[in-house]
Amino acid sequence: MDGTTYLSDYRPYPFTLSTVSLTFRLAPRATRVTARLALSPRAAGAALHLDGEELKLISLALDGAALAPADYRLTETGLTIHPAALPEGPFTLETEVEIAPETNTALEGLYMSKGMYCTQCEAEGFRKITFYPDRPDVMARFHVRIEGEAPVLLSNGNPVGAGDGWAEWDDPWPKPAYLFALVAGELVATQGSFTTMSGRKADLNVWVRPGDEDRTDYALGAIQRSMKWDEEAFGREYDLDVFNLVAVDDFNMGAMENKGLNIFNSKLVLASPETATDLDYERIEGVIGHEYFHNWTGDRITCRDWFQLCLKEGLTVFRDQSFTSDMRLGAVKRIEDVIALRARQFREDAGPLAHPPRPDHYREINNFYTSTVYEKGAEVVRMLQTLLGPDGFRAAMDLYFARHDGQACTIEDWITVFEDASGRDLGQFKRWYTDAGTPHLTVTETFENGTYTLEFTQDTKPTPGQAEKPPRLIPIAVGLIGPNGDEVVPTRVLEMTEARQSFAFEGLGAKPVPSILRGFSAPVVLERQTSPAEQAFLLANDTDPFNRWEAGRSLARETLIAMTTGAAPDAEYLDAVGGLIADEAADPAFRALVLRLPSEDEIAQAIAASGKVADPDAIHAARTALMQALAARHEATLAATYEACAQPGAYRPEAADAGRRSLRLACLALLGTRDGGARAAALFDNATNMTESLGALGLLVAQGKGEAALARFRARWQDNALVMDKWFTTQLALCPPAEAADRAARLAEDPLFTWKNPNRFRALMGGLSANHAGFHRADGAGYRFYADWLIRLDPVNPQTAARMSTAFETRARYDAGRQAKIRAELERIAAVEGLSRDLSEMTARLLG
Ligand code: ARG
Ligand code: ZN
């Protein structure tokens, strides 16, 4: 039916596949791929279907004999061999096909990036390489021979032979085709090694194009730290003789966990102080960890089908978050993750694209590599850890690895492991995987005769295709603070299972102030009527760092919302922040987070959630005014802190240094409203690292004073693609909103706008859509420009075009005029002839 795939239609593959032998003869326009598959039927009478797209079939033989045309059927999507042509027992099928990596602009399958061959097979790219059962529950051992002129020829597993113009690789671990990888080109390696806990030595290589090798040290160290951490935190050891990581410039996503041969977007590998920001360093370490951790959660244990994607992604994001938390400042990492979750996943859940972490249907699986599958998937794992406690969680993980190693699993398998390890029934908990939408939690309190009672109500709005939302199991971590600021009840996890439920705390001398949802113990929206005074009290006294920050955040959000309709900034908020700026007892990174105001998009989301219409111009004005008010009130403290955070000496990416730079830039952003940008201009002139250089540039741009600095920046970095991406993004995201659409149109004419490169496309379009009031300019200029480019990109790279269309998912927040303009653009895209399956699924869902 209409090309939709349903979870309920899952059937096991009727054949088993033990080994695969692949030979590649590389040529840009005519690569030959032969595949020898050792198959055996599970039951008699089944046809053999192999997926295949855009393949030119050269030959086809069964057990050495060519098949007659009557024995098989070839279509746009694959090759089917009639049951009558198949033997009853095991057999070998050999195919040869021809493909053209050079013309593959979709960057899926085998393609070329700057003269180098590389692959991206997840989710369904392997079918563009050869005819194959391209589904994750078919796992086989791969042997690969590569013939080509390139000096470096890589594939999965261990090297088993090489000579002039060829190399062979053997992967001892059975795997699905989506984990296959091949890289060939002129590459140089930064080498290291790691000795595992049982004493095995693995060689490590970070492969880059010549010229980039001076920016690879950090990546190599991150691999070593990841390997060590997975042994310590999860008892997981690396299982091959060599671990290769390759950086490529043209890549649709962040990175890919192919067995033993991780392929990365170069922006998540290359770093030097001059070219990478603190955030880049943190992301590089986190994503290297993420892909490495997939070796166990993804590769050794994979997914039965693509509906189970969050089985590996949610879990692996949880693992990389825990890793970063241990490498850096845990409390700060948790706050950053929640900011990102709300910005992306809550936004997704509140709109037409809402779907559960485990969806039950899709047209194009690439459209489901979403924040819900990844980040909400990680929150669900985190809740399991909260419910079981650290030891119970580790025991369940040990059981998961022991029970399912080598298998392709489901969410049901996963839940069963946690039930068996804990002895609990997790039937209700499972709704977190199957139900879409963000629960809203309201709470009221009473205090009587020393008993303090919290009454919670949970409510989740309908989402597309899911009208009913039964109550979920919500772990609510709560602590109580006495009037003098001392904690009177330490953190306790309340397990809410009903739609409405009360929890009592007895024997209290005075009415406490509650600290609810500590550490953000569940991905819900907490709605609580409190006074600014109480929020300020928590900001000063809460022992839970997340909720301490959260108190300041709520104050900021509420005052900003009030300011959009003309209120003055809340005095309580201004005072409370002042107390923290110079509080030496608080970590600089934490203070920076408190100083950073909610984004305009977050404010729009909050206004819409309360049933009102979000006005982008009023939101921008309110946010600007609050920055001015904070700066006016605390100018001297900000200036002193700005000076105190200067760090003479060499740049180090460590969290402590990064935290001071972050506080320094947060102060600078506010001070800019007082000094006319003088400090930012001075910092831009003198900065010796990209964090401060780019930070200063952005502030100048925001003040409408960026032109000279932008020109200097461009002249200095025009040959560095990753830095130029920042140049595009920063000026669009931060320029005064009225000029954003025109600036975007001008930049699209820049010869450096090489739009077929996904990083560059995202840099420009993502910069525009990040400029909230600019993208949502009332006359629709931002929407029109954006839609024009999605239409242009779609035939070239449908995956990236579809992903970028999510900029339109917030339509319902705005006034009728804007809504109509967005709808018209979506209809215009939907009407394009030959639109990809990727983008047509997205526009259909966005139009609702
Ligand atoms: N598994 C990869 C990761 O999470 C993402 C690859 C997704 N690629 C795609 N084309 N959908 O690290
Ligand atoms: Zn992943």
C-alpha cells in the first residue's frame, strides 16, 4: 500500500546467509562488484528476493551455472529468483554488477568525495552496491577484496593480505550489510594503539586527506579514552586487531559505526585550537565515543528491523552522554543535553512530525533518524537506570550483552532483559517506546500537621495517529528544602503510574520548598505555579545542580514571555542572576549556562504550548531588551568577570578551560549592549583560538557591526572548508532578523557556496532557520528562499533535503498569515514532479 512499511508486517527472511565474498574493481564511472553469497533455505518453496537499486546486472549464476532469464525477475527495487530455479539445500549465488560512484550525489551506497571512494550503507544503501538481502536481521561473515589504484584500500575487520593495487579484508564477526564499509584513496594515518583489558593490542588509525594530518591528535586520543571508558563503565572490550577511522568531507550525517571502519564527517574529526571551537572539541569526543560504543550496542547486538532503531541509537546516545559526563563536568553536560532535548525533541513532539521512539510505520526510514529516536531514546534508557539504580542497571546491561550477543533484537527483547534482571513488570514503562508526545505534569501542594503532599496530574496531547494517551510510568526525583535553605528530605524517586497521584512526606517542621524532577528524571514538561521568589530561592539554594539551573531558566522564560506583551523585566530574576555571575563557588561553565537566555525558538514553543500565538518579532525584541536590562543592572560585575576569565597561555580543550571561555563569552554578549561592541572588536582582533574568534565575530554581527570582521575572517579562512561553514552559519544565525533572508540570498551567490556539499548546504540554510525572527519574517521571504533550495537540492541529495524540511515543523505556533505562507511553500514543494520519496513523505506529514 502506497509504499509504506509496517512493523506488523515483519517476517523473518526465508534464507540464511553464512558468508559473503565481495570483489570490487574500482573505477569512478564503472566500478564492478562481484558478490558470492552462501545461502540456504529455511523452508521449501520460497522465492529468493535480493534488494538492488540503480545496479547494472552483468552476470548471474547459481552454483556456477548462469541463470536463464525465465528463472528470475529484475525490477527497479531488486532481483527475485523463482522457487523452481532454487535447489532444496545450500547453494551459492554469484552476481556481478556495475555502478558509478562518481555520479552518486545522494551520498548513499558507494560514492566519491574529493577523489576518494567511500560508503554509507545505513540504513538501506548497500542495495546500491550489490544485490543483497539488505535488512539488518540477515547477518553474515564478510570477506572483501578491493582492486584499485589508490594507495590506501580499507574495509571492515582485519587485513588479511595486500599487494600492488589490491587488498583483502576479513571480518570475523557476522554483521548486517548496513555495517559494511569500503574506503579507497590517497590518505594518511595518524597512528596509535590500545591494549585492551585482556591484553590484546589493537592498532588505531585516524585516516585523513594529506594536509589535514595536523588536526588529528585529539581524535586519536578520543578513541583511546572511549575504549578505556567502555571497559570500565560497561566491561566491553574491543574485538579486532585494528580500528580504522576515516574523515570524509561529503557526508550526510555525523558519522557511521561500520564494523572496525568508522566513517566520519570531517567536522567531527579535525580539530586544532585555531580552527575548532570548544563545542567542536566536545562534540568530536562525544561522537567518536558514540560510534565506538556502537561496536557493542549496534554491531555485536544489532536491530531486527529498522523500527527498532532506537534499540541501538537511544542506548548508544545514553552511553555517549555518560562518557562525556565522566570526561567533563557531569552537571553541565546534563543541562546541555536537556537544553538540546527541549530545543529539538520537544519541538518535534509538539508538531506534525511527532512519532514514538519506536515508530510502527514509515515510507522512508532515513526520515526517522530523529531527535525522538536518538535523544528521547536515550532519556528512556536513563529512566531505566533511575528506576533500577546504578547497580541494577549495570546487572541488566550485563545480561543484555550475555543473552543477545550476535543477535538482531527488538525493543521487546530489551524490555524483557530489564524485567528479568530486576524482577519488575515493565509493561507500562514500555509505553515510552510506543507512544509519541511529551507528557505534561502539573503539580499542586498542601501542608498540614507536618505532612507535605504533592499531587501530580499527567496529560499527553494527541499526536498524529495516536488519539489516546494512557498514563505512563514517570520517575519523578524529588527533594525538599527547608525555609532556611537546608535540604530536609534528600532526593527520592517517586514512581507515578496513575493519571493523578499523590505522594506524602511526613514529619516536617515547616512547609518546605520542593525541588521536583531533579536531574530531569523524566522527559516531561513540568508545569508548576510558583512565585518568582521561590524560583530565586531554588536558584540560590537547591543542592541539585540541574534544578538549580532550571529555576533560573524558568524565571528567565517567564519574564521573557511577559515582556513580549509589554511587561518590564522581573526584578527578582535580575537580582538572582546577579548573585551568581561572580559566585566563585559555582563552576564557571554552570554560571555561563545561567547567563545564557532561552533561545527565541524555545520562547515561541513555550508561548504556543500555553495556547497563545507566538510573535517572532516581539520575542526577538523581548530577548534583546532582557539582555540590555541584565547588562545595565550588572555591568560592573560582568566587566570584572569578563577580565577575570581571560586565560593567558596556550589553549587547552579541557572542560575547565572551556568553561571559563564560555563564561567570558556570556559576559561579553551582555556587555556588548553597553560598550557598543568595543570589547568584542578587541577580542576579535586578538583572539588566538577559534572559540573566542568566532564568539566575538558573532557578537559583532548581532550588533550590525560585523562586515569588516566578516571580510577579514573570510580572507583568512577561505581555504578551510570547516571554518568557512562557520562563517556562513554565524552571520545568518546572528544578524539582525530583518536582513537575514536577503543576506542568505546574497551568500547563496558566493562562489564558496558549494551547495552539493551537505555541510555547506546546512551551514547556509541552517544558519537562516536558526535566525528565528529572520526565518519567520512576516512577508515570507525566508520561507520562499528556503523552499526554493529544498526543491533544488532534492534531486541531488534527497536525504539532506528531507532532513532540512523540518524547519517548517513549527508552523502551528504562528499567526494565520505566517501559517498560510508556510503551507503554500510546502504545497509548492509537494507538487514538484518527481519529488523524492524522502521529501514527499516529509511534506505530506508536515501538511498533516
Ligand atoms: N548510525 C549512525 C549513527 O548514529 C547514523 C547513520 C545514519 N545515516 C543515515 N543515512 N540515515 O551514528
Ligand atoms: Zn548512532
